[in-house]
Amino acid sequence: MTPDRSPEFFARLDAWIDAHFDEEVAFLQKLVQVPTDTPPGNNAPHAERTAELLAGFGFDAEKHAVPAQAVRDYGLESITNLIVRRAYDAGGPVIALNAHGDVVPPGEGWTHDPYGGEIVDGRLYGRAAAVSKSDFATFTFATRAVEALRSAGVALKGGIELHFTYDEEFGGELGPGWLLKQGLTKPDYLIAAGFGHEVITAHNGCLQLEVTVHGVMAHAAIPDSGVDALQGAVAIMNALYAENARYRAEIRSQVPGIDHPYINVGWIQGGTNTNVVPGKVVMKIDRRMIPEEDPVQVEAAIRRLITEAAASRPGVSVDIRRLLLAESLKPLPGNRPLVEAICRHGAEVFGEAIPVSGTPLYTDVRLYCAQGIPAVIYGAGPRTVRESNAKRADEHLVLDDLRRATKVVARTLLEMLG
């Protein structure tokens, strides 16, 4: 039998997913229960546990450990990326499904165990329950559903690869970036972890800088004998926040779902004691870039802004170090078959139109597209990041979103591999 768009095939997929949904939820709980806080980024144990669980489904996960020195140089402890390859009949595309297991630390304010995988009122709570261990489950069980039909005689052409990686929070260069550079994979299409109510085809870029502001320490009783580095930092921050106001007024993206550039001062440290004029302050800055911007020009402009603001305080100097440059995602024309299939099946499963949009986030998908691989972002989750509490206390996933997204991905795979 050859799959087409007959409702019969998709109904059989849906029924398999419904019948195995408790198993899918239990799989996700086990993934959430193994911490992957990044930093510190000791994520190899989670990869080992994931490979063990996948083996229980008959999936052989290749373990690709990133060399220890490269990981340490990156400021992390261990990374093992996984690839599961499922080959079918010749003549079809290879579709990769990528989700990341590394997450930011839980932080404060939780009312549920961040590594408990507790289920309350149809929601599964835990760090990475929504972003993006959820899509370890979505993609694994979508693949299993498709293969269940294959076992029943439905022909499939091409193949599926599961890419479970552990470096999204630090930019992806040692996750998908490393797998691609090592020549370990080159799929024809990619679906990456996302949320179920929209298809994402573009996203912002991100520039992160560390700014060290130098002054001269002095006794607080005789402040004129020193140079206050914190006042220099304040001048820099005021210039950055004024730039944000200019962005809002003057720079707008034409991509739906993406608004304007933004600068965030996310971390600051300095000084030695309350009675000492601060001699050094260190800040970390995140600059989100819309797809229309040139990263080289953006970095040059913000470095100039910082340097000029520091120069307004006599005696202050600055060092600026780039931490990350993640380019924006611009859609490749070849992603149309994925977009059309997901939108069509999403509308049937969710009972509403699935829009195509951009997102202000940045993701590992850009690394695949840089290699010419057409990609979309789609997976289990709500309409917005905020609804899921991703990167906040009480992150959670609505289980019905997991069920429906698994059906949409499975239907898309069946269609694309037919």
C-alpha cells in the first residue's frame, strides 16, 4: 500500500497515538526527571538515559560525544548528542527531527518539583517539560506511529532521523552545529522543536556581549581619589536603554510574529564592598536582531555605542568580548512541502487554522538552514512561550497539546515519506 492523503491512513495514525499516549507521557516524565541544568551543562547522563529509553522501543541511538576539551572551552561539562537513523525504502527524503535537552536552571518560585514530572489537571510540570524535552516525546512517538503502519504493510520511502542535542542554551555550535560540521548528518528536511498552534519559519538572531567597565577603586570617604566604574556602567546602560526606545520608534520587521530589535542587560556584577568605590563592573548584554538586520553592522554599532558612552565618564575604560553570535533564520523556499503538510494536518487535528509566523526567539534551526536544509519549527506546546512558563517557575505542558502535536507530526511524516 502507498500512503496518500486518504483519511483512513491518518485515522489509523491517530488511533495508534491515542492507544499509546500513556506510554508517551511516561517517557516524557522520565526525561524530565533527569536534570540538565546548563550551566553547569553536565548533560551526557541525560543522553545516556535517553538512549536507554529509546532502546526499549527498538531504536538504536548513536552516541556522539563532543571532545571534552571543546566542551570545557565552551564553559560546559559534558555533551553527548544522539542520532537515531530509521531507513525505509529508497526514493524518498530523509527528514530529521531535532529537539534539545539542555535547559536553564530552575530558579526560584516553583510550586511543583522542577524535576518531578508531576501531572496536575492535565498538565505535566517540570523544567524542560515544554522546551523542549516534550518534543523528544513528540518526535519519538510520531516516528513509532508511522512505523506501526509500515509494519502493517504501508510503504514508506526515505527515512527519519531523530537528533537529540544538548547545546541550544549556549548557541547550538556543539549540538547540531557539531553534528553538521563533523559530516554526521545531512537530511533533506528538518522539523525542530516548537509549539503546536503555529508553524515557525523565521526567527531573530542574537548577539551576546560581555562588557567589562574599568575604573579605579578608592575609599568611599575620599571618592575623588578613584574612578567609579559603576557610574560608567550606568552611562552605558542608559545609552543602551535609549537605543531600545529608538528601535521601537524606527525599526520594524516585516515578518509576522517579529516586532523590533531589543537590548537586554541580563547580568551585572561589580564592586568589592559598600565602603569602596567600585573599580570594576562586568555586564552581559543580549541584543536580539530581526531577520532584516546585518549582524556585522549590528555588532559594530553596539560596540561603538558602548565605547562612546564609557568615554563620557572621565577615566573609565571598557573591554568588550563577544560571547555569542547567532544569526537570524530566514526561510528557505524548499520548506514549502513541510509548511503545507503541517498547516493542513494541524487544522484538521486542532480544529483551527495553523498560521505561519516568525518568532523573536533564536534557535538551533538556523544551523541547519545555513547548510541548505529546509526547515520549520513545530512541536508540542501552547500558543506562546509565556503560557508554558518556559524559563520561569512552574514550566508545564498541557498534555492535550502533546497528543495533538504528535498526531500532526506523524501525519506529516507519513505524507512526506509516501
